[in-house]
Amino acid sequence: MPCYTVRYSSVEFKAKYIDILEEAAKRLGYNFRQIDGKVYLSNRSENIVIDLISESVRVRANQGNEEKLNSLKQMYSQVGLEAIAKKKKFVLSMKKNQRFELRRY
């Protein structure tokens, strides 16, 4: 019987646009690699694997990783909104609690 076990958590993450995901990961300080339908994000302390086919993320189950995964999802949304704003010539402004507003001028 092992003296310890490592538990993993799997979370749904629908990332259709790889370039936006790459930009979001780089802004958060991750190294980005894409191999065979999976994206590998790594930094000094952790590794995150995103399966693009099953649209899920697998991380070690501890409190810090869930927060980091949430920040990755939020950054993916933010970078996506920035890309839309630039393409459609909108102005993107940040409101309270990670809420954004797009305005056309």
C-alpha cells in the first residue's frame, strides 16, 4: 500500500482559440506547448494539461491549483474580449470583480 496518493481534478475548459489561450498563458507566466491535441502549460511550480479534444483540464487537486485554473480561465476570457474589441473597433473597459464592458464609439 502506498504511503501517499496524488489526487487529480478534472475541470471543463472549452478553449477553441489556441492563439488566445497561448497569449493568456504567457501573460500568467506559463510556458506553452501544443502536442497531439493537448496543450501543456508549465512554470517552476506546476504543470497543467489541457485536452483540446475532450475540452477538459487536469491538475493536481489542491487549493492553489483550482485558483490558478480559475485565473487561467479569466485571463482566457479577457484576452478573447480584447481580441474582439480590437477586431470590431470597440473600447474595452474593466468594471468591478473581473467584469468587462465593450462600447462602440
